[in-house]
Amino acid sequence: MNFPCLDSWRFAVIAIGVSLSAPTPAATIDDVFPRTTGACWGRVYDEAHLAKNTAQSVRAIYVSTIDRGKNLERSTEDAAAVEDNSMPRTVVPQIYVESRSGALIAGDTDCRNAAQGIGCFSPHSATQGDERTTFRLERVGERLQLTAQAAAWPLRSFSELISRADERSTRPTPIGAEDRDFRLDRLPAAHCAVVERRYVGAFTDVKQPSILSRVKRAASSRGADGRKLCLQSVDESGAGAVTKPSLQLFLDTGKYDWPVEVDEFTFRVTQTLGESRAVSSLSCTARTYAWRCEWRTTDDDREQKANRLANRVPQREETGLLLRGANGAVLRGFSCLAGSCERNDARDIALTWSTPGACEVAP
């Protein structure tokens, strides 16, 4: 005797069994990091969790592709303009890790689809030549599983990030056995934006417009004066101020044939003390959050032998940083520009944005 309903029931059971046994599709790069919107994934562990897991050193971890444009000093326009949709997509999220002590380290990783989930590689691995997968990302339900596979976090504190000449950490933080697997929740973009501002705000003033934005705005200006930029040292008062040269940094963006991405420029530097002055140059190259600058003086930069200030500045080179500061900008790591060549006493030099005429010194 045939029982059509029974056969249908058996077929439905088999179909359900097949669907239940089928593996969950691996997360794709477009699923985890949508093309049109920034993504913020993260997990913060409370004190109760940390008390139970004493070997865990990570208090919070975030994976973010939110727009960092207002904080960056390195333009990303060229990279976006040349993206080839026919090629496998690569995403560069920012990883933030906060330790139990509250110290925050961060860094970029290159992520792309892999055989299992998403593989992420660090462009500045802790080990020279180490190009193995640093992190692996997989979807687990609504969460994102992050598995750390490197021996140390390829991340750095902000002070080390802006101070290092290269992209490699000198003090990599080891990844312990209890800090390898994390289940991250999808968070509002504002959560990662707060973490980003906290990271960058350790040494720069995030309330100030980026130096990059000022240079790009000047370069696009139609007026001659609008294309010029001037940074002046902040006027000091008190003992010793009169013996310290004032500083003017002048940049005429109209003299450059700017590409889409502004990644380097050179200031004309004038140090003035009374009636004497010395002229030199400061060539700056974009880093992620700062400008790494090389200061040079040569015989050609010295205006005349009778100029006592110019002759006091030795023929030498120094390397330091140009950062956003409370008054506009800060020069860090330069002893001669700070008026302390003889003592090699590098100190922060506070600068303020001024009208171009304040820096235009007649030859």
C-alpha cells in the first residue's frame, strides 16, 4: 500500500538533515567589511571576566574600517581611486588592543578572503620577513571570531608609531595563550571612532584640523595668498626668551604640481634673532598620523658670511616630526631649530598658523 504523505514526510526529513549537516559558508570580506560603510567590531571585558581569567592581558579589542580621514596625515585618495573591482579585494582594517593597565596599541593589517574565513597579514610584522597570517577572521553566528596566530602583536603605542623611522616595532607585545581567541560583536561606528580619537589624542590635538587638510586646501586655492601657508613659533616671555631665535616656516603650494595624493612638501625655514637670520629647509613626508621631516642647512642656505646667526647654525641635518598641536602644530626632535645646537637639546617647538605675510622674508 502506498502512503504518499509518508513519502513526502521522509523526503522532508532527508532535506532537513542535509541542510543541517551542510557547513556554514565562510565569512567573506564583503560580509565582514561592507564596501559602502565602515565596520566596527569589538569586545570589552568587564572586571568579573578578567578576575576569572587572570592570564588574559587584553581588556578590550576592536577591528575597525571606519573613516579616519580627519585624523590621518597620509591621504588615502590614490588607493581608493585605483581599486580594481576585477581583482580579489583587500581591506586594511585598524586593530586596537587595550591591556589591563589601559595601555592602547594599534596597527593596520591587510585582510583578504582565504580558504577558511579571512586571513589578515601585518605590513609591519614583529619579526623581520615574517609574512605569515597574523589574524584569522571567521563569522560565528552574528559574531566575528578573531584568532591571533602570531607570536606577538604587530601593533604599537602611538608614541612609538610616530617616533620610529620604519614600520617595525622595537618592543613587540607577546600574545599569551589566553589572548588568542576573541568573539567580537558588531558595534556602532561611534565606538571605534572614540577609540581612534583616544589613540591619536595621546600626542596630537584631534580638535585641530590635520596639517594635510590645510595643505590640500591651500593647494586648491585660486588666490595667490590662499596658496601660501605660514607657521610661526609661539612668542615666549620670561627669562631667556630674547636669546632664542624665532622661527617661521613658509610653504607656497602654488610652486608645486600637486598629484591627487599630497605626501610630501618642503618648508622654507627662517630663524630670526634681532637683525640676524638664518635660512634652511624642512622637507616633510607623510606618515599615518604625523609628518616625518628632515631639516637641512648647507653653505648655499647661509645668506652671507657677515650674518652671525647663520654662521652659528652648523652645517648639519636633523630628523624629527611635525604634529598637530594645541596652537596649530608642534615640531618635535629638533635641537638646532629650538636654538640649542651646541647642547643637542631637542625639545618641542610650539607653532601657530599665521598670515602668509608673517613668514615671507625678503631675500
